[in-house]
Amino acid sequence: MKRLYFLIPCLLLFWSMELSGQERTLTGTVTSSEDGLGIIGANILLKGTSTGTITDFDGKYELKVPGPDAVLIFSYTGMRTEEITVGGQSVIDLAMAPDVEILEEVVVVGYGVQKKSVVTGAIASVSAEDIGQTPVLRIEQALQGRAAGVQVTNSSGQPGDAITVRIRGAGTTGSADPLYVVDGLPVGGIDYLNPGDIESIEVLKDAASAAIYGARAANGVVLITTKSGKEGKMQLSYDGYVGVQNPWRKLAMLNATEYALIQNEAAAASKLTIPFADPYALGEGTNWQDQLFNENAPILNHQVAVTGGNQKSTYAGTLSYFSQEGIVGGDKSQFDRYTARINSAHEVSDRFTFGQNLSFTHIDRRSIDGNNEFGGPLMSALNIDPITPVFETDPARLAAYDPNAVKDGDGNVYAISRYATQEVVNPLARLEVTNGKYKLDKIVGNVYGELEIIPRLKLRTSYGIDLAYGTNNSFRPIFFLNAAQISSESRVDKSVDRWFNWIWENTLSYEIGFGSHDFSFLAGTTAQENSYENLAGGKSDVVFSDFDNAFLNTAVNEESATAGGGASQSALLSYFGRVTYDFEDKYLFTGIVRVDGSSRFGENNRFGVFPSFSAGWVISQEPFLQGSDVLDFLKVRASWGQNGNQEIGDYRWASTIATGAGYSFGDGTVFTSGSVPATVPNPDLEWETSEQTDFGVDMRFWRGKISVTADYYIKKTIGLLVDAPIPGIVGNNAPTVNGGNVENKGFELAIDYRNKAGELDYNIGVNFSNNQNEVTAINNAEGVLVGAGFSTYGSVSRAAIGFPIAYFWGLQTDGLFQTVGDVENYTNGDGGLIQPGAAPGDIKFVDLNGDGVINDADRTIIGNPTPEWTYGANLSADYRNFDFSLFLLGTVGNEIFNGTRRHDLTTANMPARFLDRWTGEGTSNDIPRSTATDPNGNFSKISDFYIEDGSFLRVKDLQFGFSLPQGALDVLHIQHARIYVAAQNLLTITGYNGFDPEIGARSALDIGIDRGIYPQARSYRIGANVVF
């Protein structure tokens, strides 16, 4: 027995020595099969584990392996992945071949995935790698300049502001936003998403690709896939950056002396008293932009992620925090977003899997008025005189101030201008009394299960929710900004919004092949319901004077209390099917049909049918092109399809009831309240239909070094959903009708070049998009839909037959009158003056219809806010452990209506370019003379004087990075670490004179109008990516 006790430990020791003997250190070199040079940063992973390494500067690696059965996975971007069994080898060298099957990658399509090589529709893709090269604040920005045919415009630079996305032009005068689908779940907006959670973005641009979403896909579809778990040991990672922001531009304005000189000149021209005796004594005065802009505003983002799993279950989770302070208003213009996400997938058996995707987002947002005519601080900064100081220090003037004049936190009184009037006030005082905060809590998620009934026949069901609560709080203190901007009582207002959307989808898919013939079939149903509720209230006389304690229960004036609310609900029931055919990856066909029934339409037209067809021919698979040393891949494709648009709001086909109306009966002394129909019903209202034809080609040359994608499309929108104009005598709001047609047609081109020169890997990508937009029918007597306007200018834009949507409508000008003779010679047929109020130095307006009178009949198209061309370009390079990326974007051929000056107030300040105004014959033919009365209407008439070229080229992002070498990683016991510095909006080249040429759309008929746009910031950031 004692021998046995001795023998057992010896056997165990011998066994452990034998196992130790099986473990060995493997070395080798990874090179490129094209040039024989070592590949830097190639990944070598021990299959089934998270153990691995990367190659050094010379392509060499070293890795411990457990034994001869171990399998190594070699991978590198652009190269074919290889798996090699170790066996008895101690050195494994590998020459990696380029992956010439790049188009074989899988892309997400509606309700499934497809090999990219057999896709017959027009789909643009953005990967997590693309997003990582240029960290974005919002997901929509990842598409900007990267997807041909997709125009992405920031509504403003204010933190948290919306972003406008237009796919192949605006095809409607209603909502032109695309449908967003996140992990298969349609959602209402994507501002809640953390960009670091995104795995890929696909844009379904043509009708054939988007038809599977039917009634919601008229404006295109954006499919977003979040990151999923990966098999292997738990992996923890951190991504983050911190930075500062500053305005990329300040506008040159008149200083105090220049302002006084021009005011004196204007008074003299109008025969008024000269206001300033000694303009030069005023000096520079106040630079209001310097006072208003918040220098070095902080921006930061932090994210922690964890992934892992085994062969049966995988998971991925993230926590993130993003914060951005505004460059105007500081913390009164701030956006904070907190997100949490958990995705998981589980294989119960070989036939059944299930999983879930769940996210929670909390948003805190404070904002100031921006692009809102003249009520915000930015517009005041541009229009207030430079003579007024920031704070009033003159005791005599202070004594005359209203007791409610605004003070800062230290008790300093903000100065009140003696010259500015109406909405133009001290911009810092305006900021001081601006108090508002919006909070949003949002849960988005779905759970799914998939059962393989028999081989290749799969049943999938999913249920998803989109639940959000929003609260909006505002507080108006007592203040006196000027004689026109007064608050005599404090007031608090609060509103609460609740959105709840659910969707249940079921699909049945089947794949089958017969020799060289492959078919796939998909059939499905969708049931969806959307609901919204709102409750709002307000009350005056708040006990406390600070925003943090301003609540409805701290306001005491019960008589001032108000309350209101509302609710709406809609539902969608859908049936859809898709069939694809593939012959030897050469001849391709896809057919889709979807039937949607929407409660937003009456019983007469509740259901719509949306079909599509697409086909492709991979010519490079033909014998006569195979074996080419130049052409790797060539596919031509064509598609036709119809999509619908139901975005008109709820109950628009019916007549809702409005309360609070009334009528005086009898002798008129008694007023009787009652209810009336709010709108004229239209039970025949039907879908707005988008019909699109697309022709495309995909090519690849020289072993994948160059890839080209080109598309030409014609998109027709039929039956625009618009509010029909009706006579006021009807006494109701206008009904919604199908009131017109729009056509978009254009060309898209994307070129990508990848190559390697020694140890330098580089990539150059460019894309261009051209779009022509035209309204082809409007079903009213005028053939016109009135667009946006200004309170001080009137109507600015419109839609009309033969013109683009939202074109600028005004008078044409023909320079300035230089002499009295010029004015007197501009006459009508009877010899009368066409512009009787004009004088030398005034604008000459074109009498377009020749009737001898300048009026609205002479107004015509004076500009188009939609670009003729949009483009983007990116350059990225890797050299050893260093990386570099440069991203450019821009537009060509769009105009902007510059409405940033309050021209009706003659004492408003002016841009410095007004120093080049007309002061005598030949001095200027662009900028009119200065007057205090403007008898010619130089500034009060809408004309091309306000139209400026909005084309621009912007260096959107510039980034330099460094990845720690393997030796440093080993010392730190981490898998990967990269640090980088980046600059955003580093350079902008534009002819536009306003704050920013990127001006989004407030609506489909309100595009490119600058009402005091909050400019985008130039930011500098330093960041790190670490995998532990």
C-alpha cells in the first residue's frame, strides 16, 4: 500500500511533465503573397479561445500553443483568412493572399442577409471600422459623405440638435425622413443610440431594396445592426475621448466707430439729425461674438464594453456616457446621453435559437433659441449695436433702468441698448433669462426565436417595443430686456410626453437548390401599434427665482394655471413576401410584394400594395471574361419598385372635433360655447406612392485594388400628401389630400482604391452624387404650395410645377442705380418710373413681366437650396504602428437665404462687408447705399440680394493614431491599445457669409434658410481604445 501511495504522485508528476512537454512556443513570419513583404498587425488567434497575438514590424510573431491539435487562425484586413493545424511544426510561415472575394461579404437586407455579390438592389454600407476612423456624435453623421446618394445635414451645431437625412433627394412636401430599423425593429429616430454600439449600417436606396418595408419606405430605409457577442473568453474594452470645442468662424461686423459713421451717413441721406457727434471717440466698442461664444467648451465620451460566450451562448454589453457643452450658452446649451445595452444569442438545440437586444437611454438636454429668426442670443449678437457695453456702469443710466433689468450672478446689471429695439437685446441678458430642460428616458428592445422546422425551412418570430417618456421644463423669470421684451410675472411650464410602440413580426423562410439553380423564399406578417399621450400645465408667480426650484407647486397664482393634453394612436397590419433566384452566382433575380393596411387612411383606401422587381447579371462569371488580369468582378443590375408614405399624422382622413368654439344667438348678448368639426374629412385619402427605377453597375479591378459602384435612378412620387387650400369662409382647417407629383433623378458614383507600398497600407475613397428635383404636378388652381417665410420678409420659399421643392421665390435684381439718369430712364410704356422711390445707390429690381410695376407678379425662382452635387472623400493609411485618416465632404450648386440681419430696423448693426456699400457712382454695384428710411425697399423686398452660394468643402475629420507594440502590451498585460488625436471641422472653404453653410431643413418646404444658425464647432480631441 505504501508503494501505491508513492507510485500515484510519481505518475501524476510524469503525466504533468508529459503535458508540459506538449506545450510549445511557435514562431513564424506572415508576408504578403504579392510582394513578399512582412504584414504588420496580422492577427493570429488560437481557435476556440481568446488567446492570440499580432505580428510585429517585420511580420514576425511568437505564440504558445497547447499541442499538435491546436489550430491557428490567421487574419488581416483585405487578406484571405487562413486556418492551419500546428501538428509537429515549431515554425509556421504564411504568405497571405489578397481577398479578391471582397464582394462576397454579407450585407444586411430587409428581414435577412445576402452575399454582396448577388445583391440586385442599390445598397450602401458603412462599417464599424468606418465609424471608428471618425468618431461621430450621432449615428446619422456616420453616413455623411460616406454613402453616395445620401445627403446628411446638421440642422445646427447646437448639442443634441436634429440631423436631416435625405436619400436620393426630397420626394415629398411632408415628412421626408427615412425609415430607421435597428436590429430589425423600426424606431422613431436614432438619437438615443451610442455610436460605439454599431456594427454596421446599410442604406436601402432604391425601391426594390426598400419595398419589403412597404408603406414606410418611400424615403429610403436605414438598417442599423448593433454589435453582438463573440465566442471566446470574456473580453473587456474601453473607448473614450476628451476634447475642447471652439467656433470655427466669427463673422466680421462693424465696430463702434464704423457703426456710428454709417448711421450718420444714413441719417444724412434721409435728411434726419446726425446721431453721433464724434464717431471716432467710440473706438472699437463691444465685440458681441467674443462675449457670447463659449471658448474651449468641453466634449467627452466614455464607453466600457464586454463581450464573450461559448458555442451555445454569446453576449455583448456596453455602458456609455457622452457629454457636449455648447459653444454658445455654455451649460444652457448642453447635451448629455447615458446608454446601456445588452445583446445576447442562445442556441438551445441544433434547431432552435433565441436572443434579445435591449437598450436603455437617458438624455438631458438644455438648449437656446437657434435658427429661429430674431428671438435668440445669436441673432441679437449680430444685430445689436457695438456701442452698448456688456454691463451698465454709468450711475445716471442705472438710476433710470427698470427695476427688473437683468443681472448676472454677481449682481452686475446687463446694459440695455439705446439704439436696438424689438427682439434685438443684450444677448448675454437673453441667455441669463433662458431656462429650459428636456429629459428623455427610452427603452428599445426586442426578443426573437427561430426554429428550423425541417432543414432550410425556418420560422422566426420577434416582438419589440419602443417606449419613451419625455419631460420638458421651462421657467421664465421676471425681467426687462428692453421696452418690447418684458416679463412682468414669473412662470413655470411643464409637459410630459409618452410614446409606446410595439411590433410583432413572424417570418417563414426556405432555401432550396437544384443543381446550379438556387432559390430562397420569405413570407411574413407584421402587426404594429403606435400610441402617444401628452399632458401639459403651467402657472405664474413662482415663489423662487431660480430654475432649479421652479415647479408647478412652487407657483402660487391659481388663476393663471393652465392645463391641456392630447393623445393619438395608429396601427399597421402587413403581409409581405420575397423570392430570390440565383443561377451559378451569375444570373440573379429578386421579387418582393408587400401589402400594408394603415389606420391613418379611411376605409376606402386603407390597404396599399407595393411590388418590386430587380435583376442582375454577373458578367465576369461568363467564360469570355474569366481569367482577366485586370477585371476581377463586373455586375450590372436593374430594379423597379414602389414604396409608400403614410407620414401624415393620425386621423387626417377623418374630421376631429374641436372644443372651445361658440356662437352668439338672438340679440348677441349671450355667448354659447360648443364644439365644431376641426377639419374637413377626406375618406378617399390614399397612400403617397414612390415609384423608382434604378440601373447600376459594380466593378472591381486588379485583384481588388480598385472597386467602383455607379447608379442612375429615376424616382417619381405620386399623390403628394398635402393640406388643400380652402376659403376661410368654410370655417374649418384644410383637409389632407393627394395633391401633386415630384420627380427626382440622379447619378451616383463611388470609387475605392486600396494598395500597399512596402510597409505602408493605404486606402483612398471618393463618392459623388447628383440629384435633380422637380415638381411635376400640384392639384390646385394656382399650381403652387406656399413654403416658409419670415415675419419681417414674408414668404421666402415655395413649391411650384416645373421647379424644385422649396425653391427660393423673389425678385431678380440688376445691380444698383448709379446715377439719377439711371433711375429716370427705367420707365414703363407710359413713361412713368418703374421704381419711383429709388435714388442712386438703390437696388434695381427686374420688371420680369414687363407691366411697368415691381410687385409679386415679378417674383420668380432666385435660388435652389438643394445641392446639385454632394461628395465625400476619405484617405486612410497605416505604417507600422501608426495610422492616419482624413475625411472631407461638401456640396456644390446649392443656395442659402441669408436672413441674419434685421434689415427693417435701421439701427441694427451690419456685417463689415457693408463698408463696401455704394457711396457714389461706380463705388459698388452690389451693396446699396445707407438710408434711415429705405424708400426703395432695398431690404424689405425678397430678392436675390439675400441669396448666397452655399457650396462648401469641409475637412470634417483629421486623425492620427498610434498602437502600442506587442512588447508594451505584454508588459501591460493587455491585448490592444491605441491612442489618437483628432480634429473635427478643421477647415471649411465656402463663399457663404453666414456662420455655417451646413443648414438643414426645418420641414420639406423650409430648407437652406439661415435665421441665425447655431454654428458647428471646431473640436480637438485626444482618445484611447484599449482591449484588456
